[in-house]
Amino acid sequence: MTPQADDVDRIVDAWRRERPDLDVAPLHVLSRISRLARRLDLDRAQAFAQHQLEGWEFDVLSALRRSGAPYELSPGQLIRQTLVTSGTMTNRVDRLERRGLVERSPSPTDRRGVIVRLTPTGRDTVDAAMADLLTRERALLSDLSGEDRDHLAATLRDLLAPFESEAAPAGG
């Protein structure tokens, strides 16, 4: 059975018609990934909105939750995990603190530093959002066999690895 043509097939065909001198084959993969990423972002936004969260709020809360009890990280650790600037992280922590989802405390090892800790409300919120997100994402993958999911995950890991190794901090 031949798969039904999708929007990417039509885009590739149009580029082949307009620019036969170009090898547009990468579009078959990367345009699908780009379009899928956009749709996943929109779907995730809906999942988070059910818990009164923005995507960036979920990112910060989930980084804290994944850190394990007592669910705290330094702002620098949060910056590395969420890939934002220091100023952006300060703003985000301020907003989450006002909502009662995180709290700041002085760092026990650095007089000038602070620690950001997930509050019980923050933990309940991120736990519920994560459970709902996984339900939605399992449904999105339900048409793929376990073998296909494993193969896709491995292929995407291979594609992503060079970008992540570029972003890794020097010396470790």
C-alpha cells in the first residue's frame, strides 16, 4: 500500500518543479520534523494550559522535579537544563515564585547564591501536567508499533546528537 501524499510531498514536488537543479530530498525528513515539532508544541501548550501552565513554566518545574528530593537547583543549573539566559531565568523564577510554585532560599555553600526549590503546590502541578502530557503523547504514538517507536527514537537520537554535543559545556 502506497502512503497517502501529505503537505511535505506537495512542497517537495513544487520545489522540484521550480528548482530541478536542487536536491530537495532532505525536505522529506526535515520538513516533516519541523512541522511535527510545531504541532507538538501546540498540543503541549494545550496540555499545559489545562494546568494553568505555560511551556516555559513546565520546563522549569519539571527540571526541579526531575532533580529528586528536595527538588531544588541553583539558577545556574536551571539555566543549563532549560537553555535560557540568566536574565530570562531570573524573570521566570520571579514569576513562578509569585504563583507559589517555587521558593528561593539562600545557598548553603555560596553567600551570594540562591537555591530554587519546588513547593508542594509546584510539585502537584507539574506531576499532574506530566501525567496528562504522557497520556496525550502515548495517544499520538499509538499507531506505531513498539519496534517502530524504538527505531524512530534511535534515528532521532542519531540526528540530534551532533547538536547536543555542540551545546555541551567544555571540559565535561
